Amino acid sequence: MLHSHRRELESVVPAWSRESVPIVAYDFPARFEGPPEVALVAGIHGNEVNGPAACAQLMSCLASSPHRVRSRIRVIPLVNSLGFDIGRRSWPVHNVDVYEQFGRVSEPNQGAVATSPQKLAAAVLTAIDGAQLCIDIHSSNRYMREAPQVRYYEPSDASLAAEYQDLSRRFRLPFIWPKRLEGAGGFDREAPGDPRRILSTVFAHRAALVGRRAFAFILMGGSSERVNKGVCDSLLRGIDAFLTSLGMLSAPDSEEACLAAGTLIPMSRDRPVPDEPSRPIVVSPDNLKHVLSQIPGVFMSHSPVGGYVASGTPVGLTVDLTNALEHREAVEKGGWLLSLRVHPSVYQGALIARLVDETQVLTEK
């Protein structure tokens, strides 16, 4: 069913091989002419498998319900296929993070590039050129699990920032995390300690900033090296809600449709979520708190990521098997778990969880 939608963008030949590695996109409607209006990209990091899995579900649904498609949608489900094959984050030939190559290549269709990771980046930029909306799907690393969330790089222009805020709410995911958008020069020079700082070489920054006038969003959820069906379903519902709200997809025929109508994902039954689906929790440097391990050892989590945790409640237990010690890792203030550690081995001071402080959330308008 998907073969008619397939478009081979480029073939990269690694230095150690004579065989090429194709970069493939899928177009909806099939093989449309002209630039895409919406571009979805996943699998830039080879060990982040939730994105390719969510794209596979999305493409299957779009192919089986072509009458819903009202815009030109291009999906690139797996950029770093070599890294995916061996479960490695980077491009294995050069051990290079493909995600950081997008600011190191020329504009689309502007000539050759030096390495295969840069050729990958250039092919993706050419494929999405002209898109009004870019969605980049990621997971956390092997150590942490993220609640489903939408991130974007916040521009300095107030009116453009307001447009980003409005669009981000249309995904109807439980968390929105704006990050600072910088021009050439990389990190924010004015606030080097700001956790929202970002590299200017990454894909979403390039798609939003360099001659594109595209709105670029990052969808995040789960952890790397494993597919989480619940995370994939949440991201899929978020994409469907977003595109449907903008008229780029028609409404699903029924609740049983493979793309369910978007609703805010419930985070916990122990604490009310925001009253309206259009008002998710916005993460900021003021309300983001970190829970760090107090002792080294083996960490076992007690709480679901995305759920509410009351003040003084432990999110897990750390056991020091060498010195026969144990410590319950409790939160000082109540809030919602944005991120939670899944890798059991911790050192003293290791990140256990990121918590969105409820006292700051309740003041959001």
C-alpha cells in the first residue's frame, strides 16, 4: 500500500562500502508535485525508535484513509538507517551526530558536501524545502524516559513567539517546553546557564531559522532503544490533532479510526489536569526542578512518567549494594514528572527526575 507513496531522495555511499544507503520519503497524496506543506522527520538518531514507529503508524493510516489528506505531507521516517540497524545514536561510519550536521551544510541544492552525514543532512533539507511546518520526532536517551511533549525554539520576535505558542497547543500533548532560539553563534551568550539554550547546528533550529520561514516543532517521548506503544500512540494522536486543527487533515470518520481525534493525554487521576485541552502545562526555567540521587547504587522507580507526585513522595528507591544503604528519592515540592530515570545504575548526584513545580504551573495563564 505504501509503495506508491515512496520517493527516494538520495543515496549515500559510506567510505567503507560500495553499496549505497537510500534516504526514502513518503508523500501524501502519492508523489505530489511541488514542495511539501508539512514535513515530518524521524530517526535522525539511530537508537531513537519511537519516532520511526510512530511514522510507520502515521503512514499506514494516511495510506488507508487518503480522503482525509488535504495538504501535501512528506514523511521521512528514518534518516540514520545505518545507526538504526546497529542501535547507535550517531552515524556509525564517522561516529558523527547527524542531528548536528544541519548547520554545517550549504543551502539546499547548493553543491556538494564533504561527508556522508553532511550529505544526509543536505538531502533532508532539500526534501523539506518550502514546507510551512516541520515536525521532528525524538526520544530521550537510554537513561531517561520523557513524557509525551512538544518542544520548540522560541524566537525573540514577540508576535512570532505567540504564533509558536498557539500552534504548539494544537498538538494537545500534556507538556510544552519552549527553548531559546539563537542565531548564528550557537549557545545563548547572554544566559549561558539557561537550560533552554541550544546548538545552532541542529535540525529544528536550521529548519526554523535559515531562510525557510517554517514553523519547526520537536515531539519527544519515551526513551531510546525501545518502542513504547503508549508513547507512539500519544505522539500519533498529537500529530493528528495538530494537522486536523489546521485543516490539513479532515476529521476522522469515527472514534475507531486509526488516527483518533486529539485530546489532552491524562497524566494522573490523583490530580486534575488543566481544565481545557487547549491549556497544557508549559515548562520554563522557573518551574522545572531536578531530583538528584543522594547515594550511588541501583535505582528503582516507583512513579509513572507524566504523573503527579505529591510533596515528600518518593519517585523511587536507590540501593547501595556495596555499603548496604538505601535512600528513598523524594521530591521537595509537588508537581508532574516530565522525565524519569529508567537506567538502574546511578552515581551520587545523577539525574533521577525532572519535575514541573505545581506552584508555578498554577499561575500559568
